[in-house]
Amino acid sequence: MKKLIHPITIMMVVVTLILSLPILLPKKEDKIYSNNVLRQQALSTNMLPIPQDYNTLLRIMDNPENPMSQAKIALGKQLFFDRVLSRDKTQNCASCHKLEEGGDDNLPTAIGYHGLANPFHLNSPTVLNAALAKSQFWDGRAKDVEEQAGGPIQASFEMNMTPKEVEERLKTLPLYVDKFQEVFGEAISFENVRKAIGAYERTLLTRGDYDRFLEGDNNAISAKAKRGMALFISKGCKGCHTGMSVGGQSVQRFPLRSYFSEYVGLMFSPDLQIRRDGFPFENIGGFKGREDRHYFRVPILRNVSKTAPYFHNGAVKELGEAVRIMSKYQIGNEFTPKQIEEVVAFLETLDGELVGYTIED
Ligand code: HEC
Ligand code: HEC
């Protein structure tokens, strides 16, 4: 006797199959990214590796208004670490930009001359790879590292010197008198101090796992970091954090998006300061960016895992929290905790070591 399968049984099997599809099919985020596709996406949007040799460095970094040379770089390095550039001889550039610790000071805000804090509670940005940026400072007010270097020497709360005092002080040191003559063919001037420091800063580039991945080593970064990198590209982070330095190429509004619910929430916030300022990120220091319009120079994300705390006022301690804020306010697509972890894993691949270019002049 023929046994027929009951139609209800068939239906039940079909329904069970349909319901279990999401479990049977690979989850979207478990998708295996093709290394080549990911690499091509990055390279084609200008996320490029840092050069390994001095000649390529020169091609990318040289400034026609301040040509780099071995002697100039060496002079700049000496000045970068020399405390004579500060009034009480206690501060050098490395006081706030420690090259071995991510190129910053790991403080919420910079502390300079006589223990004075930055009056706007500004966080020291990294000096590593900064020369790759299209403008310098949190509001992008200096065009390059040469122009920037004059700022901290003169700021009353940083090194607190006048250009004349710098020149007079260096002229009493025979070593500098000779070196400036050799490098610039002229006597010591404040302009040449800035230029020498700038030439040195142009060599402060770092390379790490991310660069090795971009150059073709598929095992240089983990699968998790690759998922984070894919998110960083596809969700639009790279729209602002781009270029060889992964940032520093433009001045952008922050926060880009605001939410009605956020403002309603703010009105009832238990934090009086937040209720008064109406905006959760500027209640420290009161710095509102370029022309007070919430425009900030996009930070460089190379070595970001070593440059906590984050944002212009150092208000955020955790990298994951900075990523969450960015996803919510800059791309309008708040990441899940898993996505945040993946993006953080990617950002950690941006850590690197100073290249230490073998300088052949
Ligand atoms: C007291 C701490 C302190 C000292 C000393 C100091 N800086 Fe800074 N540096 C900062 C702070 C804070 C900022 C951000 C200021 C701003 O945006 O207005 C900054 C910004 C920079 C930037 C801009 C980076 C970017 O991505 O925008 C560079 C480059 C830099 N400093 C180099 C130097 C050099 C060179 C010296 C020595 C001549 C120096 N700094 C001395 C605290 C310091
Ligand atoms: C529209 C431009 C824009 C987009 C898109 C954007 N950012 Fe940013 N990002 C900024 C600006 C501007 C700041 C600095 C804000 C400040 O300090 O007040 C910043 C700061 C950061 C910081 C803190 C860095 C530091 O040193 O303080 C991290 C980390 C970061 N962004 C990661 C991301 C990630 C991840 C994404 C994608 C989810 C993203 N950003 C998307 C413009 C952008």
C-alpha cells in the first residue's frame, strides 16, 4: 500500500525551513571579505601606505618653500628636543608630543609654561604623521607644519617666548650659530627655526600592520580588523578620515547631525552645564572650532589607540565611545557594540613605528 506524505507535514517542513533560513545562511557580518576587494576599496579612495624609503618620502613630503636636507632635518630634531625654546627652559616640543607614546601627552588638555593649562582645554593632537595633513591645529588655522611650529613657542601657556628672544638665545650658543649658517647660509632667524623644525616633522611618519596589509600581506591584520575596515569604508568614516594619514585632509562640522530626541533629552539632563550649553561635547573649554561654527580639523587616526583621551577637549576616554559618538553624530547610523569592537580592532592596526628613514642626501 502506498503511503502518502500528508500535505500538512510537507507544509510544516517548508515553514520550518523558511524560518530557519537566517540561521542556515551565513550572517551578513560573517561574510568573508575578499582581501583584494577590501584593499582595492581602500587604495582607490586614497587610503595609502606610508613610504619606506627616503626618496619616496621626499617625493611626497618635500616643501618647495622649505626644501628638506639631511642637515636641516638633524637641526630640526635638535630644536624639537631642546628646552631652550621655552622661557623657563622646562618645555620642549616633546613635552606635549612624546614620540614613543603616540605623539601626544595622554592628558585631557595640554599643560605648558609654569603648569598653565590650555585656556580652551584643548587636547594635544599627535605630531606623528601631522605633516601629511592639509592644515594644522584643531581649527585648521595653520597651513603647514612650518607655520604651525611658531605657535607653541610663542603661546603664553606653552613655551612663552617671543621670536626675538628665541633668536637672541640661540645666537649665544656657538653650536647653533654654526649649524644655521651651514643649513640656511644665513644667521639664525625665527623663520628658520620654524623651517628646521618643520623639515624634521616631515620625517615623523609611522608604519604598521595596516600599511603591510595595504601592500599585499593578507595576514598582517585579523579577520575582525578587516570587518572593521570594511565598515569604516562602507559606512562613510573614510569620507572624512582619509588620505595617507587617515585624517587631517579637511575641516568638518561636528556634530554633523543632531536629533530632536537628543535636544529633548538635553532639556531634562541632570547636568546643569549640559542644559545651559545645549550640546554635550562643548561643555569643557568652550572651544567651538573654526569661526565658532563647530568646524574642526578632522583628526589623524594613525596611532589613535595611543592618543586617548579623545576629541578637541579630551572629553572622551575610551576609543570605543569615540567611535560610537562618530557613528551616531557623523554618519547617522549608530554602530552596535559588535561593530564598535570591529572598528576599534581596525583602528588598532593604524598603530605604527617611526620609519627612521635612512637619509641619503
Ligand atoms: C604645552 C604643550 C605643548 C607644547 C610644548 C607644544 N605643543 Fe604642539 N600642540 C599642543 C596643543 C594643545 C595643540 C593643539 C592647539 C590648537 O589646536 O589650538 C598642538 C598642536 C600641534 C600641532 C598640530 C597637529 C595637528 O594635527 O593639527 C603640531 C604639528 C604641533 N603641535 C607641533 C609642536 C611643535 C613642533 C612644538 C615645539 C615647537 C610643540 N608642538 C609644542 C600642545 C603643545
Ligand atoms: C563628516 C566628517 C566625519 C565623519 C564622516 C567621521 N568623522 Fe570622526 N571625526 C570628525 C571630526 C571633525 C572629529 C573631531 C571632533 C572634535 O574633536 O570635536 C572626529 C573625531 C574622531 C575620533 C577622535 C579622534 C581624536 O584623536 O580625538 C575618532 C576615533 C573618529 N573620529 C572616528 C570616526 C569613525 C570610526 C567614523 C565612522 C563611524 C568617523 N569618525 C566618521 C569628522 C568625521
